[in-house]
Amino acid sequence: MTLKNKITQDPEQSESSPASSHSSSPEILKDITIPHNGLDLSTYSKFLALYCRSDKNDDFYSLEEKQNCEFGGQWSIFVNTITSLDCSGSEVSGRITERILPASLANKFTNNLGVAVKVSEYTRDDERQIRGCVTTIENENTFNNWFIYHILDQSRLSLSEHPIVAKEVKYHELFADFFAENLKNTIVNDQWDFGGRDYFIERARYFTDRYLRIECILPAFPCKSSNEQKVYGSVPDKGEELALKRLIKATQDLADIYPPGMKIWIVSDGHVFSDCIGVDDDVVTTYTTKLHELYERVAIPGVDAIGFCGLNELFFSGAASDIFNQDWVSDTDVAHYTGTQICPKSDLSRQILMKGCDTDAGRLRKQIAIKDHPRLHLYRGFSRFMMEDLSLLTHFQSFSRKQFKKTISKIAFNMIKRNDAYSNLVELIFPHHLRISIHAHTNSGPKFGIKVISNDQCSIVSSLEDLEEPKFEDFLHIPTPWHNCVVKVEDEKEKYFLTKSKVIKDALEKGMYDGEWKDTRFDIGEGGHFVIKKIS
């Protein structure tokens, strides 16, 4: 039996979605191949539960389950069942114990899925708790076993070891109100007051019930766009500086009402998409290094407000990474369309990502062929956005318009697939973290939209002739530092504006303004930006 897997069908659930549009059409579908012969063979699709438990059968630490499973509702029975079974070591590591539950025994916990399951457990050297996961037994191979080992070792589950403590103050509610007032990006049809807040509170309680620092994840800060009409250069500038300062301030302001405070993990998706967006892998690496350097200069000494990780760190850290064999992913192709320079390590990470977490199984191709399907709108949005973003790329200058559109269609398709896979990976590595996003969401969960730069810091404009913030019809792609640049207009009370670099360059060339670009000063934490003054 092939399981039905969680697959994002609402464009708002995308981690990295560009603007939605109805102007493009999926006319190149016949040229897009379906991986795995139409079968979903990813390891992610096998996961039914990820948990931590005490070595005492009656203690319960934490559990995340899917597929409508019922492990939590029958926790004692489940633990008693697995501890009564014989166990063996995994083929990839003797530190992993495995127990097999035949379908007849597993059905009571898996909502009658009708498949046998494997319970894998592992204890890290720095913990006493037992980490475990339940996966279906289908299409077993060595890569699956390695991936399970890696997730059990690297999943951020350490806080589960901390006991729940009684507190009279309802900190989870205070945090929800703080988030809504200070960070949340509210859009049309916002669902925060119609179930979203309740979902948010439930996730926050993993931390507040233990009176621990709240941890959020933000997939963002990939790299600068390759389109020089949008940005000025390839390193972090004033946009990133303002965004980092806003996030730092939020963590400190929360500490006034919830003393343990908050930490935000920036999970960069740069190497997930770099070859699709026309940026060399080493340029992404340099951007990330410089972003860390900028943060060190703007951070508050002694305050751990922001953490960083990316695709390579997620796969090449921990005990399991030492035994990885790249032959295990030799059957997984990652297509490259933009002529960028490829880093072997980053490309290997992309192979692992797609083999481990790609749950597409041909569904996306079918969905974007259905009129008015949400995934069709998302595909059109990606197509339009990438056509604009890559229009000046040297690699495509010899292409005919038909060739260019055909390639863009393939890029858009692959970006959606990679985005879904990366979202699945983040779900496994950060199972309890609150998921915030730079993109607009209805805020019903599991992701909640924020404005990474506040209006108090910088206003968004599309023209220097009209300094009012434009309305964004799609609500999906909010202007970001990596698709824009910052300009200080001296006659506008020294105010900063976020806009496309072409807007500034055109104004300077036409003699409407006088000014220049000031490079980033990483030594003092001052981001690069235009400084201009209107010519009377």
C-alpha cells in the first residue's frame, strides 16, 4: 500500500513562494518528467511519528505524529508493546535499535493503514532520553536507514528532556498576543482569530510549559538575486542589517513579558535553490559568511538571539554524516538549468534532500494541469517571477523567447518540488519549533507570516515619485532585502525606503536625484545603501 503523504496544496504554505499570477500557463508539461516512475519513495513519506520518551515506560516526553495516527492517545499501550518485542541493530549503526510491528499489531496505532511499521530508537551521548520514530516498511533500502539515523541524531529534540513545570501565568497566551502585535503580517482573510491563534498557542506551549526560551525557525536570507535591476551587489547590505535588528529587538522585547525570551533560527534556503535562481554555489556561501559577520556586529553582546543553519549544515553534521555513502543517492538526478557554478558538496546535499524528502510522486504535474487548482496558481507565480528574475542572466541571452519560457517552466516546476522537500526536511529537523515565514499566510498554521522589515524602519515603495507603500494583490511575496535595495532620501527626513535598484539608478541617470551607493561596512555593522538627494 502506498501511503497518502502530506503535500502542500495551498500556495500560502510555500516557504519560498514568489508572487502568484495568472499570466503564465503550464504549456511545457510534456517536457517535465516524473521521478521514481510516479511512485513516492521518499523516506519522509514513511514517517508516522517522531518522539522522545523516558527509559521509564510511564513517562511521556514529546510526540509529533501524522497520517491521523494515534500513538499519543494510546501511549502506554504503544510503549508496552514495543518494549515487549525483540530488537535488533540497524544495518547502518548498532546504536539504532529496531523493532518490527506487523500490520495486524500496528493497525491500532496507525488508524488501520494496513502496513507493517518499524520503530527505531536511539540515545545520544549527551542525553538520557530515548529518541524514536515510527516508519512504514515499504521499499526499504540502506539510504532510508541512514536517513532515519540522521534525523534521530539531528532533530532538535533536546528540550523534550526538560520536565513540564507549573506556572500561574499563561505565558503561551502572552506570547501569542505579543506576536500578533509586534511581528505578525496580517492580510486579507487572516485566520488568526479563527483557529490560527489556538494553533500558535499549542505550539508555543512546548516551550512555555517547560519555561524555556521559545525557538522559532525562519527559512530566509538565501542570497542576493542575480538580477542587477533589483539589488546592488551580492553581499548583505542595509536590508539585511535592518531585518536582523528587527528580529533581535523582537527577542529582547519578548523577554520583558516572558523572561526566558526567544531565539530565531534562520534556516537559509540558498543552496536549495541557488542553481535555479542563477547564483553560483560559492556566491551563496560567501553571502552566508558575510551575513554571519554582519550579525556579529549588530548583535547584543552576550545575547543569543539568532542562530544560523543551512542545507549543508543540516546534512553534514552529527554522527550519521560520518558514515554517509554518496553512492546511496547516485540514482537521484538534480537538474541544472541556469549555467551556474556547482559546488559538489552543495549538489550532494540537494540529492539527499530530494531522495529523502521529495513527496511529489507525479502529483504536481497532474495538479498544475487542473484549471484553478491552487498548485497551478503557485506554478504560474513561480514562472512569472523567475522569468523576471532571470531575464538578464548571461546564460539565457542567446535563447529564443520560446526556449527561455520552456526552461523557465522547468525551473518553476523544480523550485516547487524543492521547496516542498525542504519544508518536509525542516519539519523533521525542527518538529516542535514555531514556523514563521517572510511570505504572507492566512496565519491559520502551521506557518505564520511576519514582516521581516517593519514600516518604522523602512517604507516599501515602487517609485520615488510616489512614496506611498503599494498594495500587493497576491499577498504571497512580500518585498525582501534579497530582491531589493535600501535608499536613504535626504530630503525625506533621512528616511529609508526599500525598492528595486533600477528605480534609484534611473532617477540618478535622469538627473532627478544626486547621490551614490555606500558599500557595506562589515567592520562596524553598517549595511550598504544608496544615499540620494532630490535636485531642485
